[in-house]
Amino acid sequence: MEGYFKVPDILIQTMAQIVGAKNVITGHEEMASYTGDESPTSKPHYPDIVVKPGDTAEVAAVLALANQNKIAVTPRGAGTGISGGAVPIKGGIVLSMERMNRILEIDADNFVVVTQPGVRLMDLCQAVEAEGLYYPLYPGEKSAFIGGNVATNAGGMRAVRYGVTRSFVLGLEAVLSTGQIVRTGGKYVKCSTGYDLTQLLIGSEGTLAVITEVILKLSTPPGMREVLWVPFTSLQQAIKTVPQILKTGVPVIGLEFLEKDIIDMIEQYLERKIPFSENPAFLLVILEGATSDEVYESANRISEVCTTNGAVDVYIPTGEHAKRELLEAREKMFPAIRRYDPIEVVDAVVPRSRIADFVSHVKGISIRYKISITAPGHAGDGNVHLHLMGKGIAPDEWESKVPEMMNEIYSAAVAMGGTISGEHGIGYEKKKYLHIAMDEHKIDLMRRVKAAFDPNCILNPGKVFDL
Ligand SMILES: Cc1cc2nc3c(=O)[nH]c(=O)nc-3n(C[C@H](O)[C@H](O)[C@H](O)COP(=O)(O)OP(=O)(O)OC[C@H]3O[C@@H](n4cnc5c(N)ncnc54)[C@H](O)[C@@H]3O)c2cc1C
């Protein structure tokens, strides 16, 4: 591989001594599941070797060896990323964090959990809930690892109220490419002591260091949750209602918008009907409160606002099962869309007040290029997930039109004061569009930061920006 060396046999043996022979994979077939992620456009790339360290010292030893021998290392969580971040495009080593899967401490007095990076989000949520605590992050994919969530700064449906992963991480342990172990932050909320390296590592997509331990802030469980499903006669009408909902001051936890085309796909995927699915557009509103009276009050207030702003109806499911079914419908959106290959995913973000303009601009692009675009999104935080749908389009037409459309879409998002990724990251697949969001000076500053952390550039090379 250009600029990087293949892993020689002698080093494979040394790796096996470090992590144990059964934690090193070199067989082509066994490595297949480490060659890609969930990005619909990324092609499989084989590493020379998959290494599964069991603790921080093993991570440090593997990295030091790779660094001395200029071997590319791709850190890997659960491989649920949508930007090709965990794809080993330069071969070398895939460093899989799957064995570092222990929750180290749940500290109820300080409201923190200390965890290894290979713990699945769903397991962490369950474990803290068993102790009467709450980790609110709520992305669509709960089998992602905590380390992957931190490395991509994952968001999800509750960001409007609680923020994204960045808002919860109090401290990290990470290993630099040289094998040096660094600790940042701690079990405290305030810190005004030097540069904030914790925040720098969050969202760095495995390009600066390998995260080996995470300290997360917890809160108390919400008590009651209510879900409102609100059909509208148009997407514009639905989106225009969003600021009115937020201006009520009611603590809205999640606020999503979807259109009928996606609802049809979800109905087919789940093989069940979704209430009011004959309507063109929908808002999904998630509320939390300490008591049932409190959420009931909030739900009434939101219903009133939606009705005044042209909602066809307001459906409030009764019973936990019906609520879960509605939330599940939203959670399954991506797998439902993913079945219609080829697709291209956009994760743009704009100021909340510009969502309606942005979506209407995108619809114009869709008509001009004769390629349909679905436009769901996190209405509460301005994060719009577009899907360009290629079914029935000739492959060469698709290949030539998509980059042009993506350029136009991203340029519009940036012109409206937004940026090109809200939560999925840049990885490999969106790297060619980074210049739309960042000028060369800023990218060059990131290159210099990268050089300070990873002088031989062995960590996740070819991701986020070119060196
Ligand atoms: C159905 C579906 C729904 C989704 N919904 C959402 C959503 O609502 N919100 C959202 O934000 N994302 C969503 N995602 C994307 C994905 O789940 C997140 O990006 C997640 O954070 C990736 O975690 P992972 O463990 O799978 O990481 P991977 O895909 O394995 O890796 C992602 C990146 O992190 C790096 N990395 C992983 N672990 C480490 C580590 N320990 N140290 C350093 N770098 C590391 C990798 O090198 C790579 O660059 C969704 C994905 C799917 C398939």
C-alpha cells in the first residue's frame, strides 16, 4: 500500500504474543466482516490482519509496533458507521475494540459511568438504568459501541434536549500512535485547565488516538414519556410548526419530521400499518416529565399548537406497546431505506429556522436532476438526513449525477449557515466534500494537529482529509 507497509509475518507473530493467538485474524474469509461498515457507498477493503486487544496496555504495544514499522491502523467499533470511517482503505491492521467490553464502574454519587470502548450503547443504557440512572443518548443504532459513539460524536433523536455525545463525555483514556497513554478530564463537570483534549478527541474518527476508556455523565431517569404522532398536509407545514412547538417552552426531548414516501418504506419493512400513514408529512414529538400529569399537560399544549398550525390530527398512542411501535418505526427508518440500493446519504445540518428553506431547495435539486430524494430529519436540532434514491436510474447516470447533486446540496447547507455532517462524521465517503465546509487554512490547521498526535500518520489514514 502506498506510503504504508504490509504487516510482515514476523510482526503477526509478535502481535499474537501481545494479544493472544486467538485474538489475531489473518484468514481472508474470517476478515470479511471487518472490511466495511454500514455506509451504502463504501466498497470492502481487506486489512492484512485484524487484532483484538484486551486492555489498554495491549493497545499501546500494538500501536507502538505499528508506528515503528509505518503500518496503517484502522480503529474499529461495531462497524455501524455510515461514512466509511472504520473501513481499512490502506490495508494494515484493523484494531477491533470488541474485547474491551466491560463497564468498569457506575458511580451513582457522582452520576458517572466509566466504561471500556467496546461496550454496546444498548448494554450501557440497560446497566445504568438498573442502578436508577439514565444515559439519554438515543441514536437509531443501539448496537454501536461507546468508543464508536465518542469517535463520531454520535447524536440521535434526543439531541434537542440533551445534546450529542460531546455533551456527556467528562473524560477519556486514549493511546497515541507512539503507544503513549494519555488521560483527559475526569469525574468532574467544571474544568478550566489548559486545552480541552477530551473535546478534541471526540469526533476525531480514530485519526488522532485510540480511545480505551470513557467517563460519561449520567442523569436521573425521566419518569414518564409521551409520544405524539402528528400528520400534516405538507412537509413545509410540518416543518414550519417546529419553531412554534419549541417556543412553548415545553421540554421537548425529540422532534422528528418524516414524509409519506419513507413511511411507505417503513410499513413495507416492518410489515405493519402506521397510524394516519395516508397523509403527506408527519412530526414525531417525544416528551418526558416527572409525572403523568406533567407529560399530559405538555402533550395538550403541543397538540394545541399543532392543530392551530394546520395539523390534520394529533395521535397520542395509549399504552407502552403502541408508543414503542411508533418509536420503532422511526428507529427502523435507515434499514427500511437501505434496502433500495443504490442510495446516497446526506447528514447535513442547518440552523433550525432554515430547515424549511433547505428542504425546499433540495426538492428543487431533486426535480432538476430527476432523482428522488427523501428528506427526514431531526427537526429539533436542524439535522436533515437526505437519501438520494437510485432505483431505476441507469448506473452511469447515477454515477455522474450524484457528486454534482451532493455538491449543490452541501453548498446550500453551508450557505444557509450549516455544515455537511451533523452526526455521522466525514470518514472516507464524505472526505471529497469537506472543502465545502472548511477552507484550506482550517484543514491545514487540522493537519498540524494530526501531526502532533500521530507524527507518522498511521492512525486511520485517508479519513476526514488528505494529508
Ligand atoms: C440503522 C442505523 C441508524 C443510525 N442512527 C444514527 C443516529 O441516529 N445518530 C448517529 O449519530 N449515528 C447513527 N448511526 C451511525 C452509527 O451508528 C454511529 O456513527 C456510531 O457512533 C458508530 O459506532 P460504531 O461503534 O459502530 O463505530 P464504527 O463504525 O466501528 O467506527 C466509526 C468511526 O469511529 C472510529 N472508532 C471506533 N472506535 C474507536 C475507538 N475506540 N477509538 C478511536 N476511534 C474509534 C473508527 O475508526 C471510525 O472512524 C446509525 C447507523 C445505523 C446503521
